Amino acid sequence: MRQINASIDVDRRLAPQDLAGSKVHAAMLARQGIISKEDESGIQQGLDQIASEITEGRFSFDEALEDIHMHVEARLTELIGPAAGRLHTARSRNDQVALDFRLWVREACDRAAAGLEALQRALLIRAEEAADALMPGYTHLQSAQPVTFGHHLMAYVEMFGRDAGRLRDARRRMNECPLGAAALAGTSFPIDRHATAAALGFDRPTANSMDSVASRDFALEALAAGAIAATHLSRLAEEIVLWVSPGFGFITLSDAFTTGSSIMPQKRNPDAAELVRAKAGRLLGSFAQLVLVMKGLPLTYGKDMQEDKATTFEAFDALDLSLAAMTGMVTDLRLRRDVMAMAAASGFSTATDMADWLVRVLGLPFREAHHLTGRAVARAEAHGLTLQDLPLAELQAVDPRITEDLRTVLDPRHSAASRSSYGGTSPAQVRRQVEAWKARLA
Ligand code: ARG
């Protein structure tokens, strides 16, 4: 029973939140005349001492005392005697843990949103440098049209911006204080829930005492937002793995973010990227774990809910670490512009530009232009040439009205620069996106 019941190994991480909540609760009890001023000051001093014992590693944890709430109360009793017992007036461990956990998740959301913004800043620096660096844009992982590396990175800036937004939305919704719900029904003491809510930085107290102790959707929402962010991180991580692989060779990572092989001396493995790619599984797993704990639970509190913390802590630890590692890799990576530009020119990546030229200059319907371009691609393939290197005679065999002017648009650099529609890949558009995000993040 002791082993299955104890949660101290996990919820000791809630000590700062637990102490903050208790201090605010004690102050309110005294202001409302529920406990005396003397008892309150004893409680405050005791709680401060416990806080320093914990930060200095002098506090002793014992499984027999079950959880962090019991630990603090037991130590407070040792320190100040029976007055310690007055702290728990008009409070239950049910609203206490709901408060502590909410405070923790709120901080975790803030931390993750700040981590996402730091990553966005790192991406912006690289995107600005590489606003005109050509690379192949892919669909189906096949070269589709030339894009710029800056544009590719800015796609992630958009994704991480929405991720941070989801965490901020979740934070806004969770920012109601459950303290004072007591066990589940509220309390007969004349407490001031608005005061404790305000003192702890909440917008207001929760409106229903049963909901307050029974709900963990604030954590689910944060985990869901975190899982989506981790999914985006894993996509970028996967691209880094591809880009550093010899088959692509688009970028290099320094020894700071790679490891050698114990047997193959030539290897530089992108372990950090691979681990970020994998950690998305933890985030999604944590969401699944908690949603399954909550599913079908009758109101209000059930000890099942004690399982909410380990999984949430683990998830946000993984997210924090992934964000730090990704920010490090983005700053560390070096572009091989020549290799990328060569790849951007291969795979008939400017075929669409040829079709567009036939539409614009010869006035052909796009479908027909598409068909003629296909024939030009077939001729180039047969000769082992790129479209750009195909002799004029070969192009004119497809349509005699084609002139040397076509060759300009077959240049990948021209192709990328021409995609200057709003949100397009042209270096000018990329620089505009970068400036807009710099202003948003300032
Ligand atoms: N350790 C418990 C938890 O994490 C605290 C709440 C205990 N409440 C109770 N009624 N047993 O959920």
C-alpha cells in the first residue's frame, strides 16, 4: 500500500508551488480573521525555512509521508508545533494539488513558449543569411521547384509561432485558481478566493468547486499543444538528418551536435536530431496516458489523478530539452550552398517555369503548355541534359516559336526570384517575412 500510494518521488517537484500556495492561503486566513496574526507569522516563517531547506538539499523525504503536501505539513509541525495544523483550515489536499499542478503547468507553458520563441529567433537569423540560398523544394521527397533555404526555414518559424500561440491560449484558459474549492464542495469558512487567486497571478477563481478538484483538462490541453510542437520539431529534426546525410550533403553539423562511431571513423552521426525526432513520441504518449487516466472518471477527485504528474513532467522535460537542442543545431549548422544549388537545378525543377513561359509569351492554354514541357523534359532526359542545357533546336522541335529567351526562366535562381507573390519563395519575399517576424517577436 505504501509503495503504490506514495507520490513523493514525483511530486517533490511541486514543492515551490506548494509553498507559494500555502503562504498565500495562510495570509488570506489571517486577513479574514480565520486564524490569528501570531499563528500566521509562525506559519510564514516555518514555510520560509522549509523552502530554504528544500533548495539547500537539507530537507528529508520519506515515502511514509506519501506526498509533498504531507511532507510540508509534517515538517511545519516539527518547526512550529500545533499552529501548523491551522494552515489546513478551509483547504483540502484536493484543491491544494489542483492548485500546485496548475501552477506548475502554467510555468511549463510559459517556459515552452519562450523556448519556441528562442528557436524562432535562431531560425530568423539563419533565414535572413540564406534568403537567397537555393535548394530544391520537395513534394513526395522529389525535387519539385527551386526554393530558397531561407523560405524553408521560415516555414518552421510559422509552425513554431502557432505552437507558441496554442500554449498561450491554453495558459489563458487554465489561469483560474482552484484554491478554496476544498475537498469538493467549497467551505463554510469566510475565505476570500478572489484575493488568493489574484495573489497567485490568476485572472479569477474557478467558478465550480467540483470542477476545480476533478478537472485536469488544463494539463491535457498543454500536453496536446506540446505534442503538436514536438511533431513540428521532429519534422525539422528529420530534415536535418536527411540534409547531413551524404546522399543530400546540404549542411554540416559540428562535433558539438554529432557523435562519432566507435568502429567507423568516417561517421558523424546526427544523434541530437535523431533524439529530438524520437522525443515527439514521449509527448504524444504523455497526452495519451493522461487522457486515458481521466476518461470515464466519475466526479470528483479519484486517486487515479495522482498519475497526472509524472507523465506531464516527463513530457515538458522532453520538450524543453528538444527545444534547446534544436535551437543549438539551427545555430550550429553550416550550409553547403554549392551542393544545394546544384540539387536545386537538377530533377527538371524548372519545368513549371517553362510551362508558365509558354503561357505568358506564346499565349498557350496551361494544359497544352504542360504537355509540351513534358515533351521537352523527355528529350532532355534522352540526351542526359538539363532543360537549361537543351539546344534551341531540340526546344524548337517541341514548338517552333520557342526562342532563346526561354532559357532565362530555366535558371533556378531566376525561377526562385520570380515567385514573388505574397508568401512566395523569392528572396525579397523571404526578407519581408523575416522582417515581419522580427517585429512580431520584438
Ligand atoms: N498526492 C495526491 C495527488 O497527487 C494529492 C491529493 C490527495 N487527495 C486525496 N484525497 N487523497 O493527487
